[in-house]
Amino acid sequence: MDCLTVLYHLAASPADVAARAAALALEQSIEMPLAAVRSDYVREEIVARVADVAPLPAGGFRVALELAVETTGSEIGQLMNMLFGNCSLQDDVQLVDVALPPALLGAFPGPRFGIAGLRERLDAHGRALTCTALKPQGLPPSELAALAGTFARAGLDVIKDDHGIANQRYAPFAARVAACQRAVAAANRETGRRAVYAPSLSGGPRQLAEQVRIARDEGVGALLAAPMVMGLPTFAELVAAIEVPVIAHPALGGVSRIHPPLLCGRLFRLCGADATIFPNYGGRFSYSRELCVELTDGARAPHGHLRACLPVPAGGMNVARVPEMLALYGRDTMLLIGGALLSAGDELFERSREFVATVAAHGPSAT
Amino acid sequence: MDCLTVLYHLAASPADVAARAAALALEQSIEMPLAAVRSDYVREEIVARVADVAPLPAGGFRVALELAVETTGSEIGQLMNMLFGNCSLQDDVQLVDVALPPALLGAFPGPRFGIAGLRERLDAHGRALTCTALKPQGLPPSELAALAGTFARAGLDVIKDDHGIANQRYAPFAARVAACQRAVAAANRETGRRAVYAPSLSGGPRQLAEQVRIARDEGVGALLAAPMVMGLPTFAELVAAIEVPVIAHPALGGVSRIHPPLLCGRLFRLCGADATIFPNYGGRFSYSRELCVELTDGARAPHGHLRACLPVPAGGMNVARVPEMLALYGRDTMLLIGGALLSAGDELFERSREFVATVAAHGPSAT
């Protein structure tokens, strides 16, 4: 059978692991006892196989399953279901990696713009990109727009809504997007740059369609969306239907059950994210430096026909850490600093300029 | 401010917990340092408050946060984002419970049919309900339909697709739904009963709309959907737009660390699930008996205007366990037995009859 290979970490004892891996293979394919299967086709072509079991240095086992490509229906939701649907409910299993054969990979268009397309749109070449967030939620559109204008005049590339900003009464989507987009456009006319505003999308398919229409009418240059909040199939369909780059936010992505480099790196890219925000090491979150590097690899390393997805380390970052981050991640990266800029108070413009200048200074020498 | 109260378990030391709880309150509301907030409105009405911190018997702390209702935008995706968006990425936090004030609760219609509506449609009163799954995936529509017909003639109430059955080439949605629905309808004409077939929905909004249209045209009586695969906002919008009961499947529900009674009980009900499948204790999954009872309470105990959602314990169940399960859960329950019926081979009809008869026998005396 045509297979995808899926890696799991299993917390099992050496005595139990063979049986546990075999049970996992049934759980993630036919979900019934093998003895009750009467069809030869199902037994030979549909039942998942245990391809490998290897002990992990820290205990437990790495189990490789081969799943039949046919079971995924070449659709992202069903792919997730096959990878981790039922076994997400079993607390001894972690989903670590997946290798898609070319035929299945080919079914997913991936990012529409990717790193190259984002650079083109932002006219930002030979250096890392800069990003910040409009916050806090609770501010009215006029104050968010004032912040957006200041950031754009200071030279930021991407000014996104905080991911907590949705369609609340204090800043409804339509009024907010109009105000912020106009502020950024006005700043661009002043500076001659091409900063973009990325509003945060929320809600079900109907509300999303309405928000996308508003964003298009206002001429916004990018969008922010949380694939795990809206659901991966909804995210993938959204991305395929709109004409601007989409930045993925990791909200509701969890930390421990799906290996973050797989979820926020490879899978969000597979769904079409042009950029992916992730919690940087040494911030408010618990990702290690190694995990972050692996995540950026998943997002942008060559992978079939998929365009590269721009990694966006974030979460408690500040300007002092820019050189360290660029040394690690290289320039095909967008650094996101939010609260640390806003903490500058009356010096918001100057602090933002400093961020932009620090990144620009590292441009040519960065890896 | 008008608040919702959210309970988390925090793995923190007594010395750290106050600071950690305060940081969590910022993370789940304004996501920036409090000192950088210049708006009085935001400081007074939007910033989350730590309402209570109490040690847990097993270690760690129970932290109650008060979040401003306004921040949710009265929309399920944004509610999830406020409850657990960013802190799902912090591995010391578990989301345990939420209390919605009446104004917010009132924004969610909840189940359209609920337990009473399901009983009415199935003409099943005074006893628990029975459910089974068509499986394994890989069978063609004709064989799935033959199984569906056998189950319906044996007296099962709900015959659902296995959740792994999506829109694969070996059983495309349209052909499968037509065949299975006709088989169940034919059996109903024989038996005079009202068994329903519940096909499994998959894909993004466009594919979902097409599948719902096909199901309606074929006259199917219920639908199966996995809210965490399609995304809660997509699920909620779907439920509101269709005219048959919807059964929620917990697939991918374990990705984040959300207390299962909250996710599969209260939140799926809030999104409009008429029935909710969950992993029963003592099966292939790791849920305890206490957790299962708490989950059924969340699904069906009185809660504002919300109709009761039917709990559906499942996962490695068999007919011998029916009395034990009914004694625990009472009759406002639907028992789901899949593989153990199919394991009967040539005695599938008889084993299914036995299941139906065992449940019926416990009807009047069950709590």
C-alpha cells in the first residue's frame, strides 16, 4: 500500500511496547479488533502497520506506524484524524513527526506566498523582517490605529492585531480594520515603505467570509489566523481563497501532545500558512532552543513543492535579544516584539525605530 | 466588570504561585505588561483578575481567574481563545472549568434537539439508547450499507459512521450516504422502528456544506462531527444551520490540556452537540470512572436554557458491561458498542439483538 510514515513517542515498558504499538496501529486505522476484519483489502491495504519500535534515551519508545495514504482522503482534517484523532485521548502517546509521500504532499498547495512572496510584497530583502502587535485589547479603533500608524512610521514591516482582538464591542472588526489600515497606508505614503497591517480573523465560516471581504475592501495586506481555534480544514480553505499572505498564530495549539515543530512548523505550512508565530525560547513559554530551531526547519527547509513559511519567534521578546535571535535563526525570519515596544510609553516611536534599525544592521551579515 | 470565572490547575510552588497566577491573568487578557497599559478602561474592565488561589491535594494549585465577558465577543472561538489560547502553550497550566454568567450563556443556543428531541425522533422512551459504528474503513458503500441494514433490523437506535470514515475513494461520501441511508430506511419499513443513520462529516466549510446538502437530500436523521478537527466555531455554525441532531466525536480532543468533562461535556454542549461520544472508563482510554461521571453531568445536568446533551460512553465496550454502565449512567445515556458487535462475525445480527434487548430490559428500572 501507498503509505505515510508517522512517528509517535509511547510511554510504555519494554515488556508492553510491542502490544501497545500494535494496538496503536489498530486505533489509528480501523479502530476494531483485527480478528473481526473480514475483508482482505482492509487487512492488506488499510490496517496500519508497525514499521519500527526503538527505545528513547529518556525512556519510552519511538514507534513508527505506516498508515495507508487512501485513509486520509487527501484532506487536512482527515489527515489530522488519522495522525492523532483517537490517540490524542490516550495520554501515553505523543505525535512527533510525519513523512508524506509525494502523491499526498502534492494534494496540498501549501503557502501561496511563502518567504519570497512576503519579501516581495513588503519590499524587504537581504535582512530579517520585523513585526509587532496592536494591544491591549479593550482599546477603541482610534487608539489601535494611532499605534499602528506610529509602528508603520517607525519602519515595522508587519503590524498585526493581538491575537486576543476579535470582534468585540470595544473594537468591532469593520471599524477597527478600516481605521488601522488607513493609518498604515497614510504612514506608508509618508515613508515610501510598504508596511502591512494584519487583522486577526475569528468566528465560524460565515463570519470569516465577511471579515475577509471587509479586509479585501479595505485593502489590507496580510491576515492573522489561529488554525487550531478555527480548525485546520477551515484554515486551509480560507488560505486557498484569499489573495494576501496569512500568518498563523499558535493559540490553542497545546504544548505537549503534538510535537510543536510538527504542528506549528510542518503542518501549519502544509495548510498554507505564509508565516508562523511560535513561542521563542527564553520568553514566557517553555519551548527549548532546540525545539525552536527544529520548528523553523519545519517551516522553511525545502520540502517538495511547498513554498517556505516564514518563522516568527515571539512571546516576551525585546530589542536587546535581536542579535542573539538573528544569529540563531538567520535572516529568513520575522522577529515579533509586542509588549516590550509598548512598554516604552512616550518613547514608542523611538523604541520601534531602534528595533527596526537593529534588525536592518544585521541584514547583510546574517546567515 | 461583567465576568466569567475560569478555573485552572497550575503546577507551581507555593513560593511562585502568586506571581504565576498574576502572569496567567495578563497572558489570558491583555498579553502585555500591566505597567505598559495607559487606558483606565483596559486596566479596570479588561485585565483579568486572580479571584482565588487554593492548594490542590495532589500538589499544585487551583487558580480562579475572572475574565471580562466583553473580551469573548460572545463567539465560541474567541471564548476558547480567552480561556486557553496562549496558556495552552505553557505546560504548567490545565484548563479545568468555566462558569458563564447568564448574559454570555444566553448568546449560545446550545443543542437544538437535546435528549428529549433525540428520544422523540427515535421514538425511544423510558430506556437508554443504543448506538453502533459502521467499520472498518476500507469497505465499499455496499458492505457498509449491508452492516447498517443488519444493525437497523436488530433494533439499534443510531448507526453512525466510524469517525475515520470521511470522503475516501473506497467509500465516497455521496455514494456511501445514499447506500447506508437506504439500507436503514428499508430496515425501518420492515421493523416499524425509527433507527437513524449518522454519517461522519469532514473537510472545510465548502465540503461540509456539500455533505450537509447530500445528507439532507438523502433524508438522513442525524450527523456525526468532530468539533476539535473542524474547529469549534465551524462546528457551532454547522449545528445552527442543519435540521437534524448532531453527535459530537472527541477526536483530536486531547491535543490541549483541557479537562475532558469541560471540553467534551460542557463546551461541546455549549456549541450545540445533541449527543457527545466520550471514552468510557475501563476501555482503551485512560479516563477514570469519576471523570466519566463528571463528563455526563456537564453534558446533561440543568444549565440555564441549554437543552440536555446525550452522553455516549464508548471505546472498547461490550454487551456484558451494559448493566454496569446503565447502573452508573442511568437511562438518559446512549451506549455505543462497535467492534464487539462486529467481532460476532456471522452472529452479528444476534449479538446486536442481544445488545438491544439488554438495554431495553434495563429500561424501566434504571435511574
